[in-house]
Amino acid sequence: MYKLLIADDEAKIRDGLVNYIPWDTFGFEVVAEGENGKQVLDYIIHHPVDVVLCDIKMPIMSGIELASMLYEQRHKTKVIFLSAYKDFEYAQKAIVYGVRNYIIKPTKFNELLNTFTKIKDELDLEKNGSKLKVDNNSPPEAVKPMGYYDKIINTAKTYVNENYKDANLKKAAELIHMNTYYFSRFFKQKTGQNFSEYVISVKFERAAELLRDVKYKTYEVGMLVGYDNVHNFSRAFKNYYGITPREYREKPL
């Protein structure tokens, strides 16, 4: 895990970033938080920090002043700015201080993930002390491990496929250490369907398979995929396939 420090003078924003983003999924650990640049600088002097995510405008010492100090003192800590739209041009000027990126408020999970995935790749390269070797016939991504996007989605889908009877959003989010709200939005963005829609599709695809096996009665199939009431199962099955479980069972293969 790489060490991350988060600084923002607005307590609600800082609390949201610290507690509701699955930083460990990105490969980071929040080791400290601060209200201004001076607190950040004081901490970094005594503790190693890989990345600082901070607001541009803070009291006592701004993000720009902090970046300037870190640059002049040749700290290896990477700085990422949080910025309001009105600070866009201001943030661009910070490039001279080696600021790696800026993220527009209100922060979006996808943008955080993109930014910190790239930063982690940089840190990995620096840590290893060498560049990835790439086959001349393959793009760089071909030699990278499975992306964070794919890993999160595949973990969630595996959970559903193995636990379709009782699968739910809360348990899936807990499994990958992500806030349910962010996970729900992330899953929809990356798969094109809501998490609940995916659960339903897995349930009824499995139900269809079971209905082809005559040893199971309709109510038993319903129970196996999470429906205690056969009428509710039949109604839901028809909503999904357009025909009842009995009609499906009698339909030629």
C-alpha cells in the first residue's frame, strides 16, 4: 500500500474522501488528514508520504504554497489538487511545481480511480527502478496486470454467480471494500446495467437451467434462486422471459 495524505479545509469533503472511497482497492492507505498546507508539510517532514491529495485554496498555507515548498525542498511526494471550476486556470499554473493532476470538485469516483491508477503505476515503476518491458507487437496495457476496473467488476460478478440466491448490493460493496453508493454508480457505468438487474439476470438464467431438469418442481426452482413464494417466482420469471416457468419447461429445446 502506498501512503496517502488528504487535506481540505472543508470537513465534510475531507471526511467523505477519507471514509467513503475504497483507497485500498486503488492500492493506497490514508495515513493522515489535514485542514491546511502547513499541517501537511509538518507531517511530511516527519513521516514519509507517497501522495498528497489537497484542495488548492486552504487557510494558513494554500495547496499552491504547499506544492511550491515540496518542490523547492525536493520531496518525492506527488501532489494532486482538488479544484473548483473557477480555479481551473489557477491549477494549471501549478504544473511548474510538479503537481501531477487536478480533480474537479465535486469529486467523481471514476476520475479518482483513473488518476490514482496512473499514479500507482508511476510509483510502481519508480519502486521497481525499471520500465516495463513491452513486446514490440503488443500495446503497453498488454503486459499490465488486470486493471482495477476489471478486477472490481469481476469480483462482484463472481460473488453474484456463486451466491445468486441471496446476493445483494450491500454485501457486494462490502466484499470489495467500497461504499454502496459509489459501487452502484461504478457498476452501472462499467457494465451498462444496474447491479440489481445483473443479479436478476443471473437468477433467472440459473432458474431456466434448473427448469430443464425434471427432478425439480417449479417451487423448488424458485426457492433455489431466492423465491420462497412460488407465485412471486412465476410472476418474476414471466416478467423476465415473457412466459411462465411451466411454459418454459414445456417449450422444445
